[in-house]
Amino acid sequence: MVKGKLELVICGAAGGIGQPLSLLLKQSDLISHLALFDVVNAPGVAADLSHINTKSTVTGHGKDQMDEAMKGAHTVVIPAGVPRKPGMSRDDLFKINAGIVRDLAEGVAKNCPGANVLVISNPVNSTVPIVCEVLKQHGVFNPRKVFGVSTLDAVRASRFSFETNSSIPPSSRVTVVGGHSGTTIVPLLSQLPNNFVGSLSKEELEKLTYRIQFGGDEVVKAKDGAGSATLSMAFAGARFTLAVLQATVGGKTGLIESTYVNLAADADATREFKAKTGLEYFAQDVEFGPEGVQRIVPLPTLSAYEQGLLEVAVKELKVNITKGTAFITDNS
Ligand code: NAI
């Protein structure tokens, strides 16, 4: 990377998420170059975007051009792979997406080992461990720079809470911990102001929580075989990417998002939690800094209901994490 220039790579840039995400990021002055990598259609998407009169330049890179796309990149965003069809869980995608994400992580290790890596491809609970294991094998793993993008869960939590009680502004940030699939998604609604949770009946709270955990299924069902969330995901992905960029190069402090990370990113803050749960990865509020994760924000006091959700999440997360880790360690 040329000093002072920020190159951002989007892998899977021609896909349902990749295209609108590229469009949103084309609008940021923090990015000087957008490299769009995809096994199909990348040059066309790049040509189209390159006519937009914002600062960044755009290039498209096809099937055999991953290395040139990634060379010296500051940040790599990964929405590559297959999305869900009705009836599928995120874990059903593992067979195909695990190999895709592994190959992209190899590309990062070889071409831009110091890059921030933002993983959108599902199942995030397992694909993030895959990226970390590949980077470890190459001796370039920095836990502060690998993120599972679970922002869509927080976006849905804010929107659905507002729909439930309009005194909660739709822009309120909800902390969502755990992971990014079904019951591993644990929204901490008790943190919302105006006694939000107290205003709900037990049934209303359970219904809202379920909707946040399984909101993705609503989109998969409505798209009826044509994929999963793309536009709301692009919105969430851009929000997350811009927060990372604003902290790493824009000099902004105090930016916080919930994200799925390796707990070694802030070993001191997470030692006790790790010892208690046995988890190596967990989604939690993270404050960003110039080097990626600045600190992992300690878990707030959970309500008894949230504590119960967390216990269920921990069990499933363990299985997901082991599956991702073993995909690399058992095959090398
Ligand atoms: P899509 O099928 O529309 O696009 C995926 C793109 O990746 C395609 O253009 C495809 O050509 C490309 N691709 C496949 N293999 C590749 C490789 N080896 N290198 C580079 N590009 C490659 O799928 P969509 O809807 O964009 O979803 C992408 C992923 O994001 C899926 O795994 C989906 O489950 C996940 N997702 C994650 C969410 C989250 O909250 N983290 C939310 C919604 C979807």
C-alpha cells in the first residue's frame, strides 16, 4: 500500500451483498481505492461504480486475480460464498463457504498480512475461527484485526424494538452478544432506556427476542429461494466497516459496535469470562482504536432471562467454534 492511501478489498463484490456494500463504501472519503474481487462479474461492477464522482478509484479483479486485488490492502471485507435458501440454517452453508473463506484467508496472509479482516460469510460463528487459524498457521495472526460482522443483529434489534415501543428511537444501539445464528444471538434489551423491557409482558419480550434471533429467516422465506438478506446486510456491513476505518485512520475515538472476535483481542478484559465459559470467540461490544480492537467492553449485568439465553448460546457456540477450528487444524 502506498503511504497515506487506503485500499479496501471486497471479496464477493459482485454478489447480493457485495454490490450494495461496494456502492455504500464508494461514498466514503476515507477510502482511496476500492478493489472489487469476485469469481464472476467483478470488472462490470467495478466499471459501473467507477463513474461515481467520489474520491476513490475502483478496480475489478476476476477469478485468478485475488493476489493483485489484495496486495498491500488496509482492510479486506468478505461477503463471498453462498447464501441460505428456505429451510437451511447458517450451519448448512459450512460445506461450501468454509473452503471459500479459507482460500481468501490464505490470500490475506500472503498479500496483506497486517490487514483488518471483516468476515460476513456465514456461518460467521465458524468462519471467523477459520480465518484466525489460517493466519496463525502463517504466523501473522493479530486477534485485534479479525472481526465477525454481526452488526445486522444489532440493526434488527434496534428496528424491532422501535416497532414494539416507539419511545425507543430506531437509531438506538442495542448490544447483541454471543454469536451470529439463531439462539447464539443474545440481544441485551435490558440495556435499553425508558424501562423498555419493564414495559413488555413476558410473552412480548420472548416474541421480540425470537424475532431478533430468527429475523434472517423472514427474509430468506420472503425471497423464496433467491437468497438471504442483502440490502439490510450491506447497510449493516457499511456501518461496521466505516466504524473500523474511522477509528483506524480517521482518528475517531469512542466508536463501539458489537462484533464476534477472538477473545485474545483483549485477554485481560476477557480472562474471567473465558475461564468460566471455555469460549475462545464471542460477540460483544468492542471499542475500536488505531490498531483495530482497542478494548472489549465488559459484559453488563444481565437480567435472569438474558442469563438463560446466554447459557444456551454458549453451548452451541462451542460446537460452531470447534467445527471451524478443526476444519483448518485437522486438514493441515
Ligand atoms: P451471493 O451468492 O449473492 O454473492 C456471493 C458472491 O460471492 C457471488 O458473487 C460469488 O460469485 C462470490 N464468490 C463465491 N466464491 C468466491 C470466491 N472464492 N472468491 C470471491 N468471490 C466468491 O450471496 P450473498 O447474498 O451476497 O451472501 C454472501 C454471504 O454472506 C453468504 O455466506 C451469506 O450467508 C452471508 N450473509 C451474512 C450475513 C451476516 O449478518 N453476517 C447476513 C446475510 C448474509
